[in-house]
Amino acid sequence: MSSGTALLTLTGDDSPGAVTDLLAAVAAFDEDVLDLGQVVVRGRLTVSLLLTCRSGSDALRDAAAGVARAHGLHLALTADVDDVPTPPSGPASVVVIGAPLGTAALAAITSAIDAQGARVERARRLVRTPLTGLELQVSGADVTSLRRALALQASDHAVDVAVAPGGLDRRGRRLLVMDVDSTFIQDEVIELLARHAGVEAQVAAVTERAMRGELDFAESLHERVATLAGLPESVLADVRRDVRLTPGAATLVRTVKRLGFTVAVVSGGFIEIVGPLAAELGIDHAHANILEIRDGRLTGRVTGQVVDRAEKARALRRFAHAAGLPLSRTVAVGDGANDLDMLAIAGLGIAFNAKPVVRAEAHASVSVPYLDAVLYLLGISRDEIDAAEPIPDDSLDSPHA
């Protein structure tokens, strides 16, 4: 053979230097490199080198065979392999997380990718324990269609799946906006305040009415806050001490801040609690309801704009504008119906341990109790997190902040 291409594939136990030796062996033939792929899985090496083949496949095979023998590897040569062009649509990144991740679930995901006319080009593991997370680099995908198709498989197989644009869209600075109660923290602040006021039953009754659709968020907020009238302002400090961060929350903030992200929290709770917490963690923006306080006591009213679902979405837009970022570069995380508007307008809206209606509307979901799992959906691996953040004292990520 005097023209065309040759694909050289080496497989076997991992052998350091095999790729270098292979390239050196074929360098004498002055061929052009068209593609190179290398992966090591559990100590097993696969190397694929696609070359022009002007000098003939026999000569290339003989040169590569010497390298294979020296490293104890198996050699295969395939002639006239097409250098497949990049499809016009895509690329996309598909993250799959399971605890555990079963073969049936992964097969359903890859089958759905195939059915979309896309293909998996590469795969890598993001996290090994206590979850298993894989990132699949997919070409030829329409992100919106693929996201819809994989959401069905994720629901059927009880795994979390996120589909996002690949390439340059996967990199660079973003805005991360998070809900607070039952997302960034484990608690509902209004319930902590009600406990101090001895009105837990009354607040719970109002919450139940709101869940039945008898009250909208603003009405339920006003009724619940009214039960706190007369509570001393000093109780706010006690509640701040009682608040428990969601496991992984501090790691999430530290990691994305290192990547240059802008971070914000928006809450239907109260700035008197949310503000100091955000300041302690270096969060750039905090937006929440403001309790009215007079003569050192809560009046049972809030002042200013009520932070409902529409206001959360407006806040996300304001923060994105201030950071000079388009909405496509924003990530929103929340758990309740009050978060649906901001999840919808964000480039990636993530439902965190959310109710079914929220999971159904969000772009992706996390169903494990670790907020830093959001990092995996952004394509950041556990090894990368640990390498970037070797902090021995991780007390802020403990159940009690």
C-alpha cells in the first residue's frame, strides 16, 4: 500500500514509555499524525495512532511490532481508516451519576445517545466513591433534544444525568446561584425561628396550607412571619449558630471561587441569617427577605421586595449582568417550586434533592445528599477538587457550620 491511512493500536498491561517509543519508531517514515488516543483503565492500556501511510503499511507494521514486543503489548494495524470529521452539531458533555451506577442504567443512557444520532467519543470517571460519576464526551448531539431524551432514562433508572454544551462552552467563568433553605443549608430558617418563638405548630399549619395551594408564597410568608411578632432580636444570633450547612456546600463554594466563578445565594428566608453566612464563606451576593425590627424586637412583618420565585429569577439576571455574563453561563441550584423560575432561565438549572415537579422541570438533578456533587455536573472530577483544595480542616463542611 502506498497511500491512504493506517491505524496502529497497542493494547495490554500499562507500560510507561510505550507511546513515546511508538512515535519514535514510526518517525523515520515521516508520516503525518491524524489522531492519537490513549486511555488506561485499571492498569490496562489502549493506544490508537492514526497516520498517513505513504510509506506502506508493512513498513509501519514492522516498526510498531518491535515496540509492541519490547513492551509486552498486542499490536493491530488497520489500513484505510477514515479520519472521521467532527459532526456539524455538538459537542456535548453528558454526566451520569449513580449510587451505585448499574450497567443497565448506563446501557440505557448510551442507547439513547445512539438513538439521537450522536456518538460517545470519550469517557472518563469523575468520582469513584461514595458515588460513581462518569463524563461522556458526545459528538453530533443537539443538546436540547439529548437532554430531553436522557431525562426519561434518568428517571426510569434512578440515576442523575446532566447534558451541557461541550467545547469552549464547558470552560471558563460562570455565575452560580443557589437557593438556601434545604439546599445550601439543611434547615428551614423560619422553622428555627418558630421554635424559639414557640409557634412551630402555627407555622407548620400555614406551610401545609401553602403546599395545598391555598396560599401563594408571599401570603404564606406574611402569615408565618406574623407569628414571630415580639421575638427578641437576640434570637437571630442563636439561629445563625443553629444553621447547618449541607454536606459539601463549603467545598462547592471554595472550588468554584478558585475557578473564578461569581457565587450568589437567594432565599425566601431572611437576610439576617443568610447575609452573615454568605460573608463567612466568601459568597459574592446574598439576597433574601428583610425582617422588620423595632426596639430590639421583631414586628412580625418583612420590609422591601418579597423574595418569591419571580424575584429569585430577577436576582439571577441582575447578578449575571453585574458579572458581565450571559444567562447561558449561569448555573442555578434549588429544591422547591419557589426556585422554578430561576432554574428555567439559567444555562443549567439543577434540582437538588427536589420534589418530583421540580426534578421534571429542571435541566438536571442531584439526588444524593452532597451539594458538591454539583461540581461533577460541571465536569470537575473528585481528583481535581482534592488536588486544588488540600485543606486539612474542613470543618465548614461538617453537618454543623
